[in-house]
Amino acid sequence: MSIGALDATKAYGRILDATKIPKIAETETTPGTGSGFGSMVEKLVSDAAGNMRAAENASAKQVAGKGDLIDVVTAVGAAETALDTVVAVRDRMVNAYSEIMRMQI
């Protein structure tokens, strides 16, 4: 099985359409709609979960013989990146909490 450059480009375009990465102006919220750190973390976790579900669905389609391998690889890569981001944010939050707890009052 040979994957051509055009096939890879089409698969990349499909995954970009599926994830719909918003522009910075689209992510700004109006006051009173939960524009704090907690809502940012909640959105980050829900997006990561959505990427993982998409990767699972792509894998299931591939196993059933109805999906492309490049779609699976792209979806798994997106899910891995999202999970790495969530873990990095968590680690930074834990480090910040530890620093605050070490401060003398």
C-alpha cells in the first residue's frame, strides 16, 4: 500500500476540518461567560477528550476496513498533542501550587 502526497494532503485537510481550530478572536468571551482560568482548563480537557474520541473512531473505522490509515495516524497525533498539552498544564499548576505552599506568610 502506497500513500501518495495527494492522499496525505487530503487526509490532513479532513482532520483540520474535523478539529476546527478557532482563531484568537473567536476564543474571546464576553464578561460574565466564564472567561477565567477554570473555564480555560475545562475547555482544554473537553477538547482533549474530543480528540481522543475522534482517534478511537478513526481506529475503529480502520479496523473495520472503512477508514484510511493516514486518518488514523493524524487523529492519534492530534490526540497525543492534546493530551501532552493537558499534562503540561497540570504539571505547571502543581508546581505553582507547591511554590505557593512553600511561601512564608
